[in-house]
Amino acid sequence: MPLPGTNTGSAPGFLATVVRLCAGTKILTEIYGSSPARAVWRFFLLTLLCAVMAAAVGTLVQKGAFERAGRNLDEEIGAFVITPETLSFQKDPDTPRRFKLPYITLEYYPGDTFTSDDFNAGRTSDLGVVILSGGLASWSGVNWKGEDIFSANLLSAPALYAWLTAEKSDEDTIKDMQELSARWEMFSGPGLAETLKKEFAAPETKHADGKASAEDAPAILTTGSQAARFALSMLTAVILLTTFGRNFLTIALIILLVSLVQYLRASTLPKGLEYKNVLTVMVYSTFPAQIAATLFDAAGGARFISFQILFVCIFFVYQLFAFRAVMKKVCPQLEKKDDDFDDSDF
């Protein structure tokens, strides 16, 4: 027998539920007795939708900065020149340079100009790309107990050239290039810089017979604008995945903790709710908070307040009103007569 006030047979659709939840708590007095499994499934869908919205907003916010960075690179370097054996800039290919781009630092060291002390000098960034004559590395770093720890993907010039020139139909070649280029390693201290110098600085450009091979294959030119567009697409993917993971794990934990607290509180009241009903209310109560906190964070609001703090603040207030409305529906208080007297009068 359904609980009083429920209408599980005609529950609104997903989008209608989201809109009504954002408009107020009244809908929860109608659907608190619905399936918690459906609520969890809709929470998953909303988390995915929020991740997509965050990726769209974050990309839109950063698009201008990436386009400007691409144009600046076009003016400074002309293009990235990729041959079967070397990487270089089209303009002033023998001049080392460093560029501060959105989110990352781009460093270029041709020939034997790279030294371990040059790498990310002054610790100017926690993300970067290093280009040497023999290959490149994309990396991220953290400082742990006074020591730099890096995770890096290393890619040699031959592997990059082969990957870019492989035909999409040539599955064997693509597989070989993926195996060759998918080299991810962890480094501590100066380990990454030393590896880069050892493997990618001043590469030999000779065949086994000693003849030069620079003319064997045409060079590939990639402009800074093209690289910026690729970087922006990668940023979109990163925002999508990280937002989904953060929202799902953070909010799921909060739902479990708060619903348990509310259940323990409700179990002491007359006609208390079952745990599945409390869980359903708590899951739906996260919807407005997740939408608001996600969009605020994607628009750059993290500089002022973190996603977690904003979410908890909105959710805490919303669920108080939501739970109160549901409890009034399930356990209506008897109207007191004028001569009633109890401890609550004090």
C-alpha cells in the first residue's frame, strides 16, 4: 500500500522532475514514496548532464583565451615542424623559448640547448609540454614534502611522425604506434629532466649506412592555432570526465551520510519514514544544489568558493525544507486545543 501523499503511478518524467525540484520542494511530497532505484538512476543521469553542461560552459569561457594563445604562437613560431626524426619551430628554430599558455607552460629546446636546470625553471607551472629535437613530453607535477613529483607521457619524434602519417585503415601500424607512443612514467626530483636530456636532446639523424635522412619524407607543419584547437578539445574532455567523477563521488557520499542521519532522526517520530523514503528525498534534494554548484564552478567561480562548499550550503538548506515538507505530509501534527499543555510551550 503506498504511503500517504505518494503518486508513484504517475511520477513526472526526468526533465519535469528536475524543473519542479529547482522550483521548490512541493514535488517531494508527491514522489517521496517512489522507487529509490529510480531516484539513483536519475541522479546518475543528472550528474552526466551536469558534466556535459560544465564542459560546454568551461569550453565557452576558455575559448577566447585559447584562440588568442594560438594566434600568438602563429606569430612567434610560425608552425611546429615534424619530421621522421626531429621536432622544431618554423621561425628561429635554433632559439630556445618558453611560452605561458592557458593552464600550461610550453618549453622549446632545440639541439643540445637543453639542460636539467632549464626544465620548468622557477616552478612556473604544474602542467606543461616540453619540446626537444628528438621528442616531446606532456607532464603534470606536484610538490610532495619538498620534492617535485612528475607524471609524464613521453613521445619520440619518429613515433609522433608515424602516428600522424598512418592511414586510418592501417590498424596494425596504428596499434604499433600506440604501443610505441603510450609511454607514461612517474619521476621524482630531476628524473624527468634527466630522461628528456638523455633521450630527446640532439638526436642523431642518420641511417645505419651513415647517410642523412632529412630528405626521406616530407615534414608535417602544425600551426599554433591548430594546436590550440586541439588543446581546447582536450580541455573539454578533461572537464567532462573530472566533473562527472567529482560530482558523483562527492555527492554520493554526502547522500549516504545525510540520509542516515535523517533516518535516525525520523525513526524516533510517530509514523516515521522508512530508510528508502528518506534516501529518495535526499537523492532528489541534491539536484538543485548540483546544478547550481556545477555551473558556478564551470564559469570560473572556483576562484571565490569551491564546488564542494557551495554544494553543501545549498543542499543543506534545501534538504531541511524538503524533509520538513515530507514529514508534514507523512506525520501531520494534530491541531492543539487552546487548553493543551506540553513541554513545547516553553
